[in-house]
Amino acid sequence: MLPAYICHSDCIKHEMGDQHPERPERIGAIHDLLLIKGLLDYMQSYDAPLATEQQLGRAHSMRYVHELAARVPASGYAQIDPDTLMNPCSYQAALRAAGAAVLATNLVISGQAPVAFCNVRPPGHHAERAAAGGFCFFNNVVVGIRHALDEHGLERVALIDFDVHHGNGSEDILFDDPRVLMCSTFEKGIYPFCGSRPRGPNMVNIGLAPRSGSDAFRTAVEIAWLPALEVFKPQMLFISAGFDGHREDEMGNLGLVEADYEWVTRQMMQVARRHAQGRIVSCLEGGYGLSPLARSVAAHIKVLIGAD
């Protein structure tokens, strides 16, 4: 029973222009370093399926799903918001990214994989119930969470989000769902300019000051996340794994390093072992400098699959 590694070539076909930071090369940079480090030898690879309308509808309104499908351009780009564009392949890639979270959920809950990592794009945690934004179309991790709750009958699921940007889309969909505890850290004062005031009692949002670094991040996890998770006792953990808080990533300014992602992954593994039979699904979110992204994902996966 090997950890699952889920990806698809369709995720590389989505692109938003030569200068856009959310670029296809992100997938290859991660894959290549995992291959070089031998980490893929410890994992079973799967192709991401297409998410179905039923699966998407657990996180998004069907009107939104249909309207987004109707906006796919025959050529060139369709502007979705100031930072988010669709090319002719984007919708298919978004379906794969959401489908990866569903497959990962099925594999982990069925016992076919102890944990899973989804190396997919477009990312998802800024996608709200009825709106795209922030490079995101469908909220991949929430599609997986709702699949675990509604299809597999889990009663308590935790969402862990350490992207440098607050997962406003995940909060928009989940803030009134008591079956989910969302624990988030993010840099204050940057996109999407919210999160400091949680929208629901199931939200543990910790905004961090720019340049606050490793100590502030780890303290937030220890003081806020871990006690809440111990009380909640999740039956499964999902991770919105964004690595743009790295000190070499120009999209944020938190000053984190690979060791921080390794450390937080270890903390979540311990929570999962105590309460969730070790079950974790991790989905790629941000991280835009190719080298720090690949190194950070490798550090995350090394702990996740027990190869550290």
C-alpha cells in the first residue's frame, strides 16, 4: 500500500500567458525534483479523473459550474477576473484538478493509499461557491472534503491551509458547515485582503505580519491550530498546500523555508495518527518560484510519505 501521487497532463495545458506566475512549469518542476530525489519510488502514480457535475455541485452552485463551462474560449483567453484567465484547455484542467481530490479521497478512505498528494493545477482555495478568482476555478480541496463527508459518511474533517494567501474561497463554502474545522495561516494585508475576522466558529484564521518568519508561523500552529484540532478530533485531514510563503517566493513576504513546511507537515501527521488513522490528502495550491516550490514540496512529501 503506497502513498498516492496524482497528476495529469491536462494540468499542463492550462496557461494564462507567458508572464503569468501561475504557469505550467510548476507541475514539471515539482515532478522532476521528486523524481531526482527518488521520492516517486515510494509512491503509486495515478492519473487524475475528470470531476463530475455531482461532485462539483457539493462545493459550487450548478449555475456557476455551467456559466464557467460556457466561458471557455475557442482560442486565445477569456478574462475571468483581473488575475485569472481561461484558455481553451483551462476548464478541462480544472476538472482534472478537482477530480484529483476526489480520487485521492477515495484511495485514502478505502485504504488503498495511506496518504495522497495531488500535483495539479489550477489551484483552488480562492474559488468561492459561485465565483472564480485568484488563479482558481474550482475549489479542489473542498470538492474532496465534501466527497468525504457526503459520499463516504465521515462526520468530522479538518482543512489545513498554510498558503501565504488566505483561502477565502474555502471559507466562503465551509464557514457554516460544522462538520469541517478550517485552520489557516496567511500573510496579512495581501490578496484577498480578508481572513482576519473569521466568518464562522469553525474557522481558525491566523493572520501573520509581513517578515514575521518561522517563529511566528510555528507559534500560530502550536497556540491556535493544535488545540483546536485536539478538541475537534478530525477523522481525516485535507491540506491546501501552498508554498508561496517561502522567503524566495516573490508573491509573499513571510520568510518561511523548507524546514517550516517539513515541520508543519510533521505536526499534521501526528494529529492524523492520533485521530484520523493517519489519513491525509494534500492538494497543491500556491508557490510560484520554481526552485523554492519544488524544494518545499519535496520536504512536505518526504514527511508525508514517511521517507524522512
